[in-house]
Amino acid sequence: MSFDPKEFIVIAEEIDKGTTEAHVRSMINRAYYGAFGYAKLKTNFTRDGASVHQDLIAYLKRLPDANAQMAGCKLETLFKNRKKADYQYNFCLSKSSYVFSIKYAEEVISLLDSSSL
């Protein structure tokens, strides 16, 4: 059985029923990982390790396809927001933060689908 990382975005949308900051942080995390996993599969990016996130973003931004480059830029923004949500507990996150993340994750997927990859 294979897993479709876009399901993480569905989970992020389902978490929307929650009202706590933990829900918001979880939504941001799931939205990022949905876009990241999809980008990794779509590009057949096989590297792993501690820097895989930055490596994939850099790879996308170097591709000759403008949509892939834009997807890389949006994924980079999602990555930064995910790190804030996961590690900066003194940083207050609002519900608009996760709405932005879900929108950006969906845009990453759409850009990659319309790219020449």
C-alpha cells in the first residue's frame, strides 16, 4: 500500500474543528508535510537525512521550470512556518496562520502538477 502525502492536508483541514493553539500548530505541521511529501514524490527526490527539507527546496528552486521554482519558494515559506509552529512556543500563532499554510500547501501541489516535471 502506498500513501498519498496530500492526505496530510486533508487532516490539517479536519483539525480545523479544534480551537486551541495546539490545533493551529498541528494544522501548520500537517499542511507543510503534505506539500513536502508530495513534492518529494513528484520530483522523485530520493535524498534523506537532516537537510532533506532544505535540499528539496533548493532543488526545486534550481529547476528550469518556473512553476517548480515558485513551488520551491512557497515550500520554503511553509518550512519556516512549520519550524515556528513546532519549536517556537513563545511565538503566538493565530488561526489565520494555518489557513495560510493550507492555502500555500495546496498551491505547491497545484504548481507542481502544472510544471513540466
